[in-house]
Amino acid sequence: MNAILLIARREIGVRGRTKGFRYGMLVTVALVVVLAALPKILGGGDDYTVGLAGQRADRLQAALAAQDAQADDLTVKVKKYAGTAAARKAVAAGEVEAAIVDDTTVISKTTVGSGLSVLLDTAHRIAATEANLAAAGLDPAKVAQAQQVAPLTEQALEGSGEQAAIRQGIALVIVVVLFMLLIQICTWVAMGVVEEKGSRIVEILLTSVRPWQLLAGKIIGLGVLGLSQLIAIAVTGLVAAQVSGSIPELPDGTYALMARVVLWFVLGYAFYGAMFAAIASLVSRQEDVSGVLTPATMTMMVGYLVGFLAVREPDGALAHVLSIVPPFSAMVMPVRSAVSDVPLWETGLAIGLMVLAAAGILALGGTVYRRAVLRTGARVRWREVLRAAS
Amino acid sequence: MLEIDGLRKRYGDLVALDGAGFTVRPGEMFGFVGANGAGKTTTMRIVMGVLEADGGAVRWQGEPVGFATRRRFGYMPEERGLYAKMRVAEQIEYFGRLAGMSPAEARSSADELIERLTLTERRDDEVAGLSLGNQQRVQLAVALVHRPELLVLDEPFSGLDPIAVDALAGVLAERTAAGVPVVFSSHQLDLVERLCDSIGIIKAGRMVAGGTVAELRARESRKLLHIVVTGAAPGWTDRLPGEIVSKTDRPPAGESAETARYDEVVLVPSDDQEALRVAGQAGQVQHFGWQRPSLTEIFREVVA
Ligand SMILES: Nc1ncnc2c1ncn2[C@@H]1O[C@H](COP(=O)(O)OP(=O)(O)O)[C@@H](O)[C@H]1O
Ligand SMILES: [Mg+2]
């Protein structure tokens, strides 16, 4: 146990202090922040500055402020001008986006955007109605009170369109991040195995520790690095999305979803990590690694592509089946859970199968590794390491 | 005491070890000598459990060697292996910890070795940036850090300059003085002769000679006569009885020959008294005596 911890710590220390890892982490986090804030940046935000001139300027201002107060993602700033000419100048100079003058006319450089147009129109209706009712002899205070109407609450039968889009966005990020992290760390595992085998460090190591301890330490150490990256990405992504206002409200169950993604990452990594390690132990030179790993990488690619498709069609036949079959489930199931409601039994079955598969591949990979890692010279053949005799 | 007994190992059709074995006593420096491909590395890898033997036994203090015992052995493999991206001190400590030392023990042992092997200025350098000689010192430190009960070193001196050889030999001598047996293989026979208490010679997977250097000398079948004669007429050596092993007419550097002629002959005599008479008749005999065979000569004869 102690040996495994020592080995894991070495992996974390040595890999974690490489420039590649540090800059990779920084770049990833920066990228996630930009991605998360992007919708808000591109959307330009609902920030308006409006000019007012005319008799009802005060009332219009109050009506605009009321709308501002009711919507989270809307800010309206008001500037008042002495007369039409001043307001016109301000619009021309770009000080304000539009101005209401004479209580009847909207001045703007070009056409007014639909969002702002609705906003101004509503304010105008409120102010004009107030004026009309007051003229008809009603108490202005009561009129103002009567105007206070709570906005409609939304209740969509199939979730709001906006929420579905957010879910798809999250699912897309999940599958890309899972794939990138898995392939990166599993490649590290493979390279580490070949480094030790090729340089014959294993000859010294294996006089002090057992092969399975060496393998477990390596897989756990690099796994911790991968997991910390995953968590850093998830936390920065969610925080950035909320702070920037891209996703003012997370869809229900986002945290549970994140927990599931972590679980799938761990399972997928246990499977692919052991697989990559076993395969890598067959060769002795770094330049032979990518060649022998091709089938394993392809398997991972299949999971990734189907996961990608599942973002749009979570219940398509292929996505449905592969979300349960290991090891593809590691990348397809989290996507499905992100965009649709997966029945509990399907999730349970997928997790159960994946746990079995990962346990099996860990045992098999451990055996292959143990038999192959001390062999020198040419590439070890599968037949030799899989032969029944231990 | 390390006992290696009747080891057998085949690689397919090739018989690498055919009953090889020897014994190393406490505090003994054992030189394991043999031509390329004789089976030295195979033997050492079997001792360290890196390779499984087809037959034979390895015993330490009378008990068969297992994993727990091997953790207390120190090993330097033929193909050197270190983590290129780890720093010197960090690396030595790491291997000490893996062998079961506490952090404090590993640190102090590593510091001691770093000092002893004059790596102090390199302690925080990555191994990849070190010279070959320094890498070899680190490799030795890795083999020594956990204060092993037995040292198994495969060609520890190959590629080292004389200063590094002395540093390494000094450290090994300290360990044998403390009672630790050391087995090392080498091609540098002069070095083996200088350092070792005992020697084993392996040829094609079998031990062909073994014992202390003195014992091996005593067993050397050919007796060599070393003769130096000055002022003799050319051609006198043809009259010497027996087989001439080497012959020169140049005096050793630094000694100027006062006479016109100088002859130095190494002879396997068929009749030593007759040889003395021939030399005496030919000129002034400067030297006439039995020559102790060097390890190189013993090796050549045993392995031939
Ligand atoms: N992995 C291997 N596969 C096949 N033959 C090997 C292998 N390792 C060593 N041999 C052969 O076994 C013999 C002994 O090798 P080795 O023990 O390395 O000799 P030495 O160390 O004395 O030079 C040699 O003929 C060598 O070619
Ligand atoms: Mg060798």
C-alpha cells in the first residue's frame, strides 16, 4: 500500500511539474472561461442607454426602471435632455442608443433593435395610459398601482427551449472534455510504462515492488492528475458561466450530472488506463507506442463520435445501445444523462457493466503487464503473454 | 553468504546457462568474469528475480531467495535505468523509500552517498543532463541507498574514467569492509585482479575456474619463465627449449640499454635448467625467474 502511494506521488510530482502540464492546465482553464462566457460576449448583453426629452420623461423613466427591476438580465440607463434637439445630438453622438422625444417619437441612428423596441414601446404604453387615465380623472397613485402587474411565469411542457440549448451545450462540453482528458492521461500511462520498460528501470523497481503495485501506483497517480483537471474545468466552467451571465440559472440537476460525469471518468479511465498500460508493456521504444495503441485509440474515438452524435439525438438507436455497452458507455451515457432523462435502470445497468468490464480489464491488463514488462528486445506477442500458464 | 547452484536457462534453442554456480562469502568482493555472451548478465538477472531460471537454486544465508529477501539486495543492471526527468537527490531518495526506508532514513542515506560519490554540485540537476560517468554514480547510489545486505552489479565499471573507477571502488570496499558481499561482472581484468578477493570465470554458461587470485595462479598449468639478457648475438633465442610466449628487443621505456643489444623473453620451458644455460652462454643474464601469470593470461588459457 505504501509502495503504491509512493509511486502515485512520484507520478503526480514529476508529471505535474512539467511545463506541458502546467501550461496545458492554464490554457484549458482559460479556454473554459472564454467558452463559458462566450454566449454572453457574443450576445452583447441587454444593456441599453436611453435618452428622454419631453413632458412625460419622468414617467417614462419610472416605467423603464420597473422593467429593469423585473428582469435579471436587463439593464436600462436613462439620460434626460432639455429638448428634442439635445436628444437628437446625443443619439447622433452615440451617447444613447435611442431617445424618446415629445412623448411620441423614437429617434435612433438606424432601426431600433427588437428588444429595445419592445422595451420602449411598453414604457410608452404605460406612461401614456397613466396620462390618459389621469386625464379621465382617476387618482394617479392608484393608476400607478394598477399598472404593477406581475410578469407571466413560464411553464413549458418539454422544458424551455433555452434550457434544452443549455443542456446540449453542457453535454457537448462534457463529451469533448472527457475524451480529451481520457486520451491525454491514458497516453501518459502508456508513455510512462514504456519509459520504465525501455530504460530498464523496471529491473530495479521490480526488485523492490510488485508489478501490480507499480502499475496501480502509476494509474492512480496519473488518474488523480486527470481528475483534478476535470474538477478544475467543471468548477471554472460553471462559475464562469454564472458570473458572466451566460447561464444565469443552471438547469436542474447540474450538480448531480457533474457527479455522474466524475464517476464515468473514473470508470472509463480505469478501463482505458489498464488497457493502454497493458498494450504499451508489449513494446520497448517510445516510437512504437502509438502504433500498438491504434486499436485502443480507435475504440475511444468510436465512443467519442457516438457521444458527439448523442448530444443532438440522445435517444437514437446507436446512442441508446452504446450508452449501455462498455467501454463506449463511458462517453455516451454522460451525454445522454445531460440532455435527456435516462431511466434509472439503464443508468444502473450501464454502470454495472462498466464496473465489470473495468475490473476485468484491470485484471487482464495487470497480467499482461506483469508478463511483458521484463521482456527485452523485440515486441512481445499477444499469444505469448495470454497463454494460460502463469 | 550467497550460494548460486547449478543454474540452467535456455532461450529457445540457445543454452545460456548450463549449470553455472558459485559462492560469495560475507565481506567478499567477487569478480564475475567471462567473454561476451558467456552468461554473466543472465546469472545476475536470475539472482535478482528479473528472470526465471529453468533449473538450479539461489540461496541467501542458506534460504532460497524470494521477493522479501531481494528487497534487501542492491542491484545495478547491465542496461542502466534511471528516470531522466527526476533530480539526482530526489531519485536516490525515491528508490530508498521504495525499498522500505522512512523519509528521514532515505534522505540521510542519499545525502551521504551524494557526498561520497562527489555528486554534491549535481544534486538538484535532472539526471538527463548529467555526464555518463555521473549517471553511473547515481546508478550506483540507487543500488546502495537502502544499505543492502548484498550487492549485485553488472559491469559497474564499464565506461568510467580512472577517477570515477577509484571513487566507485572505494565505496564498494567500504561495503565489503562492513561485511556486505559484492558480486560484480567486468571485462576489465586488471581491475578485477586489483579489487577482487575471489573470481569466477564463466564460459558458455558453465563455470570453468573459480577461487582466489592466488588459487587460480597456483592452478595455472603453464609455468612462465621471464628472461632478460643483454649483449647477446641475434638469433640466440632460437636455441631456448620450449615455447616462446612473447619476445622483445626493446628495453622498457626510461631504461637506456648500455650494451648494444637487449632481449626480453617469456618462455614456457620444456627444460628450465637448459634455458638458463642457453641464456648464460648468449650474454649477460639481467633477469631470470618464474613469472606470476596475470589474470588476463589465466583468463586466456581457461577460456581458450
Ligand atoms: N532475452 C534473450 N533472448 C535470447 N537470447 C538471449 C537473451 N538474453 C541473453 N541471451 C543470450 O544468452 C547468452 C548469455 O547472455 P548474457 O547473459 O547477456 O551474457 P554476458 O552478460 O556474459 O555477456 C548470449 O548468447 C545471449 O545472446
Ligand atoms: Mg552482460
